[in-house]
Amino acid sequence: MEELVNELKKYLIEALNLEEMTPDDIDSDAPLFGEGLGLDSIDALELIVILDKNYGIKLSSPAEGKNIFRSIRTIAAYVAEHRTR
Amino acid sequence: MSGRQWSGNTFGNGWMHRGLVSVLRHVDVSVLYAFSAVFIVPFCLLFWREGRRSSYSFFRKRLGYGRLKSARMTYSNHLKFAEIVIDRFAMYAGRTFGMEVEGLEHFNALAAGKEGFLHLSSHIGNYEMAGYTLVSEDKVINAVVFSGEKESVMKSRGDMFSRTNIRMIGIREDMGHLFEIDNALAEGNIVSFPSDRYMPGSRMLRCRVFGAEASFPQGPFSVATMRGLEALAVNVMKAGRKKYVIYVTPLHYDRTLSRRQQMQHLLEAYAAELEKRVLQYPDQWFNFFDFWK
């Protein structure tokens, strides 16, 4: 699981141009939106695309996304269970 | 109406909009143009300070016109805006306009492919008039629209577009629009974004346009480069009393660069096209706020 968490952090850093950050700088349990990493709605779309392109996971509803995108760890848990590649 | 940001919805309430559509079923647009020129536009210039100031400042500072010409263009700018609003309601009322497309081959080439692509529009001219003309048999056009728009305008748009393969995606708080945008592109359809109006609080990109740096929304450029999609600038300009020209221009960006550089590349191509069309039709610049603040 930790390997997947780190992999997700790397994808996130690359997609969101957080070039000054390393995976270690991102708290795996911190909220992604609002007070945590401070991501916005377009960043959520980046996450949707990361899951689709890298793990073959297609999310289809905001309610589903809201639960999955709570933190890097919740995303990793969902990916581990639902990935098709 | 704040200094930096325009609310972005159409003036007037529901019964005014419905009334205007009813009037335009029986009265030619020329009558309403004349009424606007004599009554509405002078009233707006007198009492809508922000619109008057931003318009005058655009001609004076950004286009470098003299004082007299800037004042004349400010009137012309407001009148043109009134005319394009009238034309829009005339279209809802079933009136037709002469439409010419420059660069249709670019749209057709992408529409014939399997991949989804983007239309990047601007608040210049009258993009909505492209609704009937620039259509694809195989791909649905999903227009991302501001959800704060008046219900009557949204209903008229809905009624009009129900006869075409154009759908609207309203920006919503629950991020549902993101799923709709992503699904539309993943299914090979078209998504259309107004790309020149940055909303405070959201991520932005900076680019020089008309000689000074301005903020643009990162969203449309991010969505395009996320999946390496093709993007077209689509600007619909009023070229005569009842004639519009749709300009379709491919926007190129280097996909080997980093994501940030790709977005910047794409934005610069978009901004160059925006400048080109505004210089061609200077009185059709409709960002009535301090765009360069």
C-alpha cells in the first residue's frame, strides 16, 4: 500500500506542477481539498484523469469522488481495490 | 458589479427576456437596434460607470486610440453589445442570420476523428450564434456555461439547443460538471469553454495580451493538456447587420514540454488569436471589467 501511496503522490506532483514538493512533503492522510493540500475543482479533474489513465478506473459521480478524494490514502485504498491495470 | 469581475449573466429578468423573444417574433432586429442606439446605450453609458470606464480604458490604454476615438468606440462597443444580445434573443425567437465559417476544415477534420477535442471561446463577438452552424453529426458539443445565468436565458438556450446535438454543462458546487466534462471528452465528444474570464479564487495563468499581463483561468488549458487533446479557438464575430463570421483556428502546443509549459504554450496561442480577432473587430470586446488588474 505504501508503494501505491508514493506512486500516487508522484503522479499528483507531476500533474499539478507541485515541482517544489517531494512525495515526503505530502501527508498521506491530510485532506486534499480545503485546509489540507488546498486543491481546487480542476485539480479534482486531474485526479479523475490520473485514475483513468494509470489504473483504468472510471469514476462517474461526484458523490463517489467526494468519498474517494478525501486523502491520498483513501485514493490508494480505492485504487488497490478497483484497479484494472 | 465589482471592479475586477463581471457577474457574467444576462441583464434583465424572466418576463423581460420572454417579452423580448415575443417582440422579436414580429419586429425586425433593426427596430430594436435603433431603440438601443437612441435610448438604451446612452442610459447605460450614463449610469453603468464600470462598463463605461473599462471600455474607454481598453480603447485608450490597450489599443492606444486618442481620447475622441476612444469615446466614440466606447459608444460603439456598448451599442454592439446591445445588438449581439438582441441577435441572441432573435435567434431564440427563430430568426436566422447569415453565417460564414472561416477554417471549417479544421473543425471537420477533428470532428471526423475518434478523439474528443476542445473549443476555446472568448467574451468577444457572439459565440452562441455558432450553435446551429458549427455542428457535428457524430460528436456532441458540450458547452460549459456559467450556472448563475438567468433561468429564462438557460431555458431559451435549452429549447434552442434541444433541436441540435449541443448540450450544456453548468458549473456546479458539487463538482458534477467535472465528471460530465471528463466523460464527454473520454467518449470522444467536444467540450466548449469560455477561456478568457478568470474567477477569483481559482487557479490562473498569466499571459501578455494587448501589451500587458492579464490573468486567465487555468481550467480550460489544464483540461486540454491533461489528455493531450486538440484545441480550437472559436470566435463568432458580427460582420454585418444580419451576418456573422465564425473563425475556427487550431491552437498548437508542444506536447513534449512539461505540463505547465504546455498550458502556457496553449494559452499564448489562444491569446494571440484573441488579439487578432479583437484588432479585426475592436468594438466586439465584451469583458466589461478591468481585465488587466
